[in-house]
Amino acid sequence: MSAAESAVETIQREMTIFARRARASAGRMHPELSLVSYTLLGHLEERDGCRATDLAAHYALDKSTVSRQVAALERAGLVERRVDPEDHRVQVLHLTDAGREILAQVTDSRRAAFRERLADWPQEDLVRFAAYLERYNAGPGGTGSD
Amino acid sequence: MSAAESAVETIQREMTIFARRARASAGRMHPELSLVSYTLLGHLEERDGCRATDLAAHYALDKSTVSRQVAALERAGLVERRVDPEDHRVQVLHLTDAGREILAQVTDSRRAAFRERLADWPQEDLVRFAAYLERYNAGPGGTGSD
DNA sequence: CGTTCTAGTTGTATAGTACAACTTGAGTGA
DNA sequence: TCACTCAAGTTGTACTATACAACTAGAACG
């Protein structure tokens, strides 16, 4: 096997390990906000509100899954639903102030954890690693882990 | 914000994106072998057999989780348990031929996906990216995404 | 020996997910 | 206008992955 092929295999394996760990630890780190909830909240902030169907499509989740996630987030007071006056089937989801606050908090704490984990990395390596990750995620979608 | 801090933030964001995408797609790609099972099988092949406890420690899984996963894999005929003659508490897990075959199949298909995604990367970058990921995952546990 | 440690299993509970059946509202063609 | 079809969400149900706690069985060491 060439060095490139073996590197691809390593990348595949390590990304897989990371994905599994991320999910497991997200729950422990932030019992109030699972990785999915965090992601959905982030999406709502980014888009400044959207429909449940959009979330389902964007994250390849079943609409029932999104429905229950949103219901939980609403129960927790982190999002609110506003019925679209144009189409009464549609509920436009918005972050509440509390939701915005928790999202910011979790983002901070996640960032702190990453920072600690990467504390002894030389800056040059951090920058290069970050660039590789961006390049990977920005790459042609659909075939990798998308 | 320093370049190092901004790099940390990028790493956090991109890793999160990756994790979310991987989670969404892992199950759909290989219905016959979950992400966890695949990872465990891969570990067994790499180490040429190991104990359930080692798997649990290495992947930060509860021993009960590993126990059930292994039981399922054994039921499927993909691994076999050999009681350690030195210590009868220990079961050394080994891939069966069927396990090796399925692992190879799934690895091929996953590798193809990754290879396609990484097709236009210079080998030098692949090797460095792989090294960074290994280093990240091997890093001090508990705080990042471990 | 008995105590304590280790490897693994089993009981129980929870979260996240999918699929299917349903409800409600919107659009559309005769 | 009315019936039919399509779209957005909800709810019933089932399954998987997971953790934690309680347990069994074997080993190690005094």
C-alpha cells in the first residue's frame, strides 16, 4: 500500500473515532444540550429561524426526529414556534433569548475544552491542522462522511 | 484573538461539523455493520486479537456496551472468543474468517469514499493530516471530545 | 483461607433514531 | 365548489447504542 493510501486509511479511522467520541462526550459535557440539539440551535441562530422540514432535510434526519427534538427544545424554553401566517401548516422556529444564551455558553465551553486539549500544540501545527479540516469539510460532498 | 486561538476555534467548528455529518451517514452507508462494530472489528484485526476490556478502554465505552457489542458480533459469526488459558476470566477476541471478510468489504467501501473525497490532495498533505488526527485522538483524554 | 481486585454479564433506564399511520392545512382541476 | 392530492408536523411503535449498577467468576495476595 502506498503512503497516500495508508494515510487515507488513517484519516478514515481517526475521523471515525473522533465522530463517535464527540457524540458520546457531548452528552456528558452538556447534559442539557445534546450534540443534535446543539447543532439544531446553531442552525437556527445562523439562519435566524427556519422550518422543521428544513432542519430535517439539512441534517438528513427524519421529520419525526426533528419534531421530537424541537418539542424538547421548546419545552426547555430554548426555541419558540411561530405559525407562518402565509401557511398555517408551517411553524417557523426561532431561538429564544434563553436559547441564544445556552448556545453561547455551550459554544464557549466546547471551545475551552478544545483549547485545553490542544494546549501543547505549536501554533504552526494548529494552523495547519485547522486548514486541513476546513479543506476536508469543504470538499466534494456526499461521498465521504456526509 | 491570536492565530493559535482562531485555529483552535476552527478546529472545534470543523470537527463538530464532521461529527454531525458522520453521525448522519454512518448508519446508512453500511447497514450490515454499525460504526461501532466496524471500529471494534478493525481494532481486532489491527491488534490480532485483544480483550474486551482493552476495547472498552481504548474507545471510552462502558464494558457492558462492549460486552453486548461483542455478543452481537459473535452471534453474527464475525468474532470468536478464546478463553485465556493463563487467566480464565479473560476472553481473547479474534476475528473469524467471515469477520475478516466483512471488515475488508466495508473498509474498501469506506476507503473508496474517503479516497474520492481526498483525491486531489497531495500525498504530503494526506500524511500530515493523518498524523494530526492521530495526535489529536491520542491526546490527553477527558476534556476535548473524548 | 478470606479479602480484594479484575473481567465480563445482565438488569434497567434513557436518548436518538426511523418508519408508518395519522391530522391538518393548501393547492388544483373538473 | 368539491373532491383529490400534496405538504408539514405529530404520534405510535420499535430498535440500537449507550451508561450505570448489581452481579458472577476467577485471580492475587496477605
